[in-house]
Amino acid sequence: KAGVTQTPRYLIKTRGQQVTLSCSPISGHRSVSWYQQTPGQGLQFLFEYFSETQRNKGNFPGRFSGRQFSNSRSEMNVSTLELGDSALYLCASSLEGRGRWGGDNEQFFGPGTRLTVL
Amino acid sequence: AQTVTQSQPEMSVQEAETVTLSCTYDTSESDYYLFWYKQPPSRQMILVIRQEAYKQQNATENRFSVNFQKAAKSFSLKISDSQLGDAAMYFCAYWGLRGNTGKLIFGQGTTLQVKP
């Protein structure tokens, strides 16, 4: 079974631009979560999508948005890029995204997209 | 709000020796999972081990085991017979089962160096 894939792997943008990152989950997984990883703030949750609906959201400004398609693929968009948005953006997929005893509660991570904002 | 703390930014171990990585967490919830994830340099994050909060027995996966102290809210990872391939950043993570869909809360990570 193919793992989680993310495209592109690397991006360089300038301040003020916008960017779209893509994530393809493992086949059969309906939940996709996005995280931002930086040396200073560590791994922070951005949002989670399930069946094309945003179910959960972290504490990020409205410049960060996302969506999910009917095939569970997800995109996240960052508008009006700032220098502080430079980070590794990880997506993770799981069957349901909702933990329950005895269920499949593992999140599988993609390789990430390294975004550099100049 | 739930928090996860890893107080050891860096650790080192000699090959074939044993090392323990520490993690504490804070939550008012009773139903949750705890995880240890491994992130090798420039490689994908993978799950090392998971612990269900209702289980008193500590989880083990081959050379990896945890010491789960629910009352103390402590969740340490022990790596036995360390190998060069164990060198990575290790993250402790929390997942609450009540309503917090898709959200893992991570500690700051511990970089493990394995010396030959």
C-alpha cells in the first residue's frame, strides 16, 4: 500500500506570495491532518479534514486554509506569505481521525514540504 | 488544554547500550493515547510505539518499551541495544479521544545521537 505523499517537496517563495501544498493520503484513509514544524515552535497542528469537511482547527491565522476533495486528497493554502511561515509542513492521514479504544488510531505521516519564504 | 513536555533536547548513547527518553504530559481527560514518533534526518516520521491510557501494562515493540505512569503523567521511552539507525529526533505525542479529531499534541522533541 502506498504511503502518504506530499507535493512539492521543496518550495521557495517571496513575502506576499501565496502557496498551495498537496497531500495524498493512504488509500482508504478519510482523515487528513496538517502540521507545521519549525525549530522554534516544534510541531503545531493546523487543521484536520474528514469527508471534505474541516472538523478541527489549530490556532493559526486565517491566511492558512485548506480543503479536501472527494478522493480524500487535501490541499493547504497559505496566502500573503510571511518570513515566519518558513517551515516543514507535514500532512498525516488516518482511517477516521477519531481515536477510539481498539481502533486504528495511528496517523501516518508524509515526507513533508519544505517551504522557504524569502 | 493538554500539553506535552520533553525536557531533554539532546541525548547520546553508545551503540548496544540502553537509553531512556523522558516525557511528561498534562491533561484533565481520562481517555487518551500516547505515542512516540521517530523522525530520522530528512526522512519521514514513523510511529515507534503507542500506549492506551486505560491499559496498565506498558507497551513494548522489540527493542522499544515505555514506562507509563498515569498518575504521575509520565511516559518515557526506553531503547535497548541501541543501533546506529536509532539516531533521530524522537517526539512524544498525545491524542485525546474526546472530540479532538485528528490532532496530535507533540512535545518539543529529543535528538538522539548514537555513538559507534
